[in-house]
Amino acid sequence: MSIAPRRWPVHVLLALLVMALTHALTVWAIPRLIMDRIITLGGGDAAMQQSGTGVYLPPPTDHTQRRIVMPSPDLLYATCAFDVSERPLRVTLDTRYDRYWSIALYASNSDNFFVINDRDAPDGRVDLLVQSPKYVGSSAAAQSVTAPTHRGFLLMRLLVNDDPVVRAAAEAARQALRCSDA
Amino acid sequence: MRRSVAQLTLLYLAAVVIGVASAWLWLTRVGMSGVDAGIWRTNLLAGSREADAYTRARIALGAVLALDRGETLYYTTDHDNEGNTLRAECRYRIDGTPPPARWWSITAYAADHFLFANAERRYSISGENALLDDAGRFAALISPRSGDPDMPWIPTSGTGGMRLTLRLYGAGEPLQRDPGALAAPSVKRLGDCP
């Protein structure tokens, strides 16, 4: 069976449709693939650290950091990868760090769906319950957040400078972060 | 018949390749939309849940884990005040007034979006380390080699493109409403490029 010449226009139209769908799929997939890698690496880092906090504390940012684009050299970071499909995530912090810090939550499509900073929590205390939209329940946590996707990533930022005293205070602050199953 | 099947396979394969390539080129070669302040541009949907698919993909490629504009405004530029593309091998002077924000910084990135390697571990100028003159202005040198010892210096290395990112944490309400109103720092090339 050969393909009749009159069928070619149909195939050209179908090929154009395939092209458009592939284009759209690529645009849709890129942030999800990048976040999947970040979440997977972040979870592995926290597990490797074996600190029992569920938190990964990357070294101070410099030019050797080549895992996440556009790192800020003026910030110290702490990260948690999470999956709330089975159980909510409990995030706690108790710090006296008197400079800028924030805790941001990202969905698996890279959207920043929640952020809290030092001015939102003037007493330095954070108690968050991050839940799946399918399994919203009550908890003793002070604040509840619904994650738009099951998997996600938490990034804590702390403003630092070259002063060793400031560095030490920031280090102590990020070590106070806890991520655990609720 | 075999020839027809091969041609059809080629046609659909080409469609897939063109679909992927056109998306990649569009995301990496076409500039991101946004609000301009001088030579700087900010995308108000960076990190936002309201971001469209193209913005989300571009941010993921070039600035993943960006914060929502309510927390941080990000301005970027890859060209100087004369409209020339920034290059790592050239010398530039940044000049401006501290932006109205709780904290700000300007960081130099290589074309691959990572920091320039340098033994001095200097990557940015910020509200922490900027020196203000009597008029309240700051200045900094971005170049492979140091120049004026009294001016903060951000070393670059290698050749190729360069991007500057201005971060404003806790930007004032008026600027959040109108990011184009930023009194944007100038970026002027000093001398000729090697």
C-alpha cells in the first residue's frame, strides 16, 4: 500500500500540529524538569547530611557553586525538598537573627507560592504546616499553607556579609530550621 | 511504499525536532518581556503563580527559585548605556544612587548565569559594601583587572557575554507599584575592549 499523493496535505497539517504540540510541551516541561532535578538533589543532600533536621545547609555561595543558576553571593542558604502526598510537612524555626531572612516555598512547576520573612515573624519564630490540597487537616502548627503540588522545595535565605560575627549568627539561624513529617 | 513511509517518518521527526528547537530558541534567544528602567528590565511575573508558561520556563532557565515581586524585585541587563552587549573582557563603571529598598545588590554573572571565578571572592556590590560619595552616589568597577584602589571592584574572567542583576529586597511600595520609576544605575564602558 502506498500513500496517495492527495494524502500528503493531511500529513503536512498533522506534522504542523505535532510541531505546535511539541513546542508547547517543551515550554511546559522545562520548569518542571529543572525543579525535579533541584528537588531530587535537595532531598539527597538532606539525607546525606544525616543531621536529623531534614535540612541541607549548602556551603557559603561562591563561584564553585554551579548547581542552581544565579546564586546570590550575599546570602546564606538552607534548603528542604518535600513531598506532601502522604503526610504534611512541618517547618519550624526559632531564631534571633536580626538581619533579613526569608523562607520561601516553591511548587514543582517552580512557582513561589509562599514566603515569610523576618518582618512577618518579628519574634523569629516560624511554625508552618505545608499540606497537600487533597489532604488538608488540622494541626498544632501556627500557620497552615496549602501546596499547589505534592512535591516542592523550601529555600531559606539569610543576608550575610564578610563580618565573622554576622556569619556565625547566620549559621546558627539556619541550623535552627527544621523540616519534618507532621 | 517503503519510500513513502520513510518520507512520512522524516516529516514527523522533523516536526518534533522543529517543535523542540523553536521552543528552546524562543526561550533562550528572544528577550523576556517586562518593565524597563533605563537599561535594566524586570519581569513582574518572576516567581509568581500568575506567570505564563513562557515566563515560567525562562525564569526556570535563567533565574530559578526567584521570589515573588512582593518580596524581591530583580532587574537585569546584558548591555551598557550605549546599547553594546556586556562582555567579560571589557571594563565597566557602574554608577548610581542606592535604590529605595531595605537591601540591594548588583551581581555580575557570566553568560552561563554563574558567578565569575576569582580568588578575591568578590561577586557583587551591595548596600553593605558600597561606598557613597558626598552626593550620596556609589560607583564600582567591573573588569578583569583592578583599577582605582578606592573603588569597589567586581572581577570578571574569561571572554564572552555577561549579565548584571540588581536585586531589591523589600522594595518600597511606590517602586513595587511602578518598577519603571527606578533611578537605574548606569553602566558605562571604560576604554576599548581588548
